[in-house]
Amino acid sequence: MISTESTTSSVSDLRESECLDCGGSIEQRKHEGGFWLPRICVTCDATVIERFKLQETERARGAFLRRLSCSGMPVDFFDGARGLDAFAWTPEQASVRDALRRFGANELGKPFVMIEGPAGVGKTTLCRCAMTEWARKGHNVREIPAPDLGLIIRDSYKRDSDLSEREIIEDLRRVPLLLIDDFGAERATTFVTNALFAVIDGRYRRKAPTLITTNCSVRELADRLVESSGDQLVAERLIDRLIESSHLVRLNGKSHRLRLAKQAQRWRVPPVETAAP
Ligand SMILES: [Zn+2]
């Protein structure tokens, strides 16, 4: 091991020693400041690097799984930890998948993706796969079924609740990627609409990446919200923000995307008839 090319170091700069790890024999050289290096043999050095890499991989995987376990996704889904490549998508699903990829690469030019389509066509699954990819890249992700929002907030009023209503809303406003699942299926009371508005408005202002799935068309969503919220102004502003911020895609239908975009452009919330006092 003693270098025969070295002409600057004298023989006294070299010594036999023991590897700190395995105790095997090593050749050490004295460096500036009086340090004798290396302290471990070549074999152990390689093992240490491998061990370190493995620990890093395990640490990253642990953090990734923690992100998924806090995401609100069902356990059986995040256990698979599947990304957008994991399924054999139909051509139509594949076009949504491609939109979600462009969304992930920040290429859509809009912070929201709204996927419209009937139940059971894979809207939520596609979104969860996208969320899994975001989590793998180190982002926190959250899924909230719109029909559960009212209940979740009401639960926060209980004395033993860990989170206040404000904290729940704030978390949904701030999480790096949010999925609002089944929007339009909630019982649209003023209470729920206001909560949804607080979340969507907060994300709209920050242009925060948001996925929305719905069985309703934008028009139906608007009608529902205006009718049942009892607050036309809030409902109107909610829909305006959604249309302005969303890349709209239709799953399971012919070329509905254009129709949706046109519908969105033309959309005006109709005035609500108010009864005379
Ligand atoms: Zn060793």
C-alpha cells in the first residue's frame, strides 16, 4: 500500500494501524494538523457509504409514508404507494393522467385541475396517484371528501377535539397539494359553503395546487351552491374563483373539454329571486 511514487513524504509519515470498524490492518499517512488517515479500511469505507445510502433511502421512504399516512387517503390505497404509471389507464383516463403530469410539472398555467365525470370512472384514483407522486417528491398532500367537510368541522367543536375549526381550514388552505373530492355531493348549507369558500379562496389567492373531482358540471355546481347556500354572493364568488383558476377536464365522455371551457366562459350566475319582505 505504500506509494512508491511519493517523494515528498518521508517514511515516518506512514504507519501501520487498525481499521476502526473491523480491526483489520491499514496503512495510515500523516496529514496536516497531525491527522492520521484513513481510519477505516477500503472495504469498511465502501460498506459505510452503502449503509449511509441505505439509511438515507429508508429515511426518505419513512418520510414519504408518513406524508401519505397523514394525507387522508385510505390506507389500502397509500399502502400500494402507486404513482401515475401504476395502472393501465383507458385512453380517456390516460389523457387526464397526462394533464395531471403537466399539472405536476407546473405546465398547465392554472393552479387548479377540476375533473368532471360520473362516479366510478377513476377520477379519485387518478388524483390519488398524482398525490402519491407529489408526496414522493417531498410535498405534503391532503385529501378531503367534500361531503365530509361539514362533519369534520363540526367534530372540531367537540371538547376533546385536537384541532379547532380555524386550524382545520388553515391546514386545508396551506397544504401544498389538496384534493377536494366529490365536490357538489356535500349538503350545501351556508355553513359548508362558507367553509369551502374559505378553503378555495385561500388557495386561489396563493395559487396553491388543488385537485377537484365532481360529478356535476360547472353549471350544476353553481346552481346547487346558489340554491342551497342561501348566500348568492358567496356562491357566485366561489364559482368565479373555480372557473378562473381551473383547468377543466372531463372524464368518460366524448370531447367535452371544449364544451366545458365554453360553458365556463359564458357562465353567469343567474339572479336569485328574493321573496318580498
Ligand atoms: Zn475495516
